[in-house]
Amino acid sequence: MEQGRTWRAWAAAWALTGILTGCSAALVPLTTDEAAGLKDAQRIADEATRAYGVPRVRVYATGSPGLGRAAGTYSYRTDWIFLSPRSLTGNAFFVVLSHELGHATLSHRPVELGLVPGQTLQDLLAGREIKISPKARAAITEMEHAANHRGIEILIRFARHTEREALDRYSAYFIQANQSREGKNVMMPVGHPMACDQLRTLWTSLKRDAPACETVKDEKPVITECPYDDWMSTGCKAGQPLDPAPAWDTGV
């Protein structure tokens, strides 16, 4: 998820204005299920914006929202939400849409990023964390947490979820996001807090104990005894102590 309210998003929004006005909301080919998801996304967006008293938001499907680092973006200048096709079905549909609607209904606005001259493009191309000012990071972090909290509320009010169902959806999304990056700050939307930090803050804001997010990979078990009688290859007998690094175990 990405705010989509940086200099890049502003330029893209204005460039697309003439193209999108009056056109189909699908800017990329969609499957039948994705097209149905896009239609449902617009329905939820209409209900949410009307209820919160903010301008109507138009939802579009596009190939690479948020510099390709995000599943969805919100552009406040045009009141558009862009969702990737993969965010139009499954668990991601509810999480990404409600989160971006959280930004829209909270009237979030961009912050001055304080980008480092000459470094931003290199970091972007390498998939590294893009350096921004501490003030900008704090502001973005606050908005992301607020959009997550509002997203839970939107799922409850407009998508027939219980609070626990909504939290479980967000948790599954954050846990998967953390695992896909192996817990590292790579290819993260600009200024966003880590997925597990967002999960914990969200649950805490609703006065609940957060589930485990980070996972520890199991180490390869150390075999100290022969597991079975193996007269054919190693000659060891079940239960017999093994050398710390027997030839048959190391491939030597």
C-alpha cells in the first residue's frame, strides 16, 4: 500500500487527467473476477465517501501503482484510487481498498519528503529504502497507521465484516508482506513503516493483543545418531552415535 501523494503521483495524475475522463475504469486487461472486484470496489468507495462526507472517489485498475512498489495508491488531487489487478480479488481486495479509502476519508495530504539529491533514483532502481527526512517519515507513519485503523472501520461498516474478521484480513496481509521481503526493508513504499510494525500498532489501537508476525526459519536439525540400520550405504546401526560431520551426511 502506498499513499501515492508524492511528486511522482502528482505528475502522473495530471498527465492522466485527459486520458481517464469518461473512459473505462480498467486501464489494463482484467479477468472476469477482477472486473467484478473493480465494480464492487467502486460501490464500497461510493458508500464510504458518502457516509464520511468527502468527495466521491473514482477507483481505477492499473498495472503499477505507487512506482510499482504498492498494491494501491490514492491521489487526492483528482480523488482517484488506483488498484493493481492482484488487489481486486482475495484478501488483498479488502485490505488495499479499505486502506486507500482510509486515506481518502481522512483527507490525507502529501508531505515534503526531503529527498536526498542524487541518491533517490539509485535507491529506487536498486529496490532499496528511499531516504527521506525524519519529519516526513514520522508524518507518513502516522498517516499509514491512521489509514489502517480507518480501514478496519470501513470493512465493518461497508463490507459486512466483524472487527475480528477485518483484523484477521489485515494481519494475513501484513504477515505475507513481511515474509515476501524476508523481514527486510526492501521495495517498501516510500516512508512506510515495516509490515509487522503496522500490524502491532493496528491491533494495539483496538486494544487487542497482536498475533506473531515475524517468523523464524527452522535450522536444519543436527543428526547425532544413526536413524535406522543402514547396512547398504553407511554401515551404521540404528541408535549408533555418529561423527559430527560424517561423510554420508555432507556429501563428501
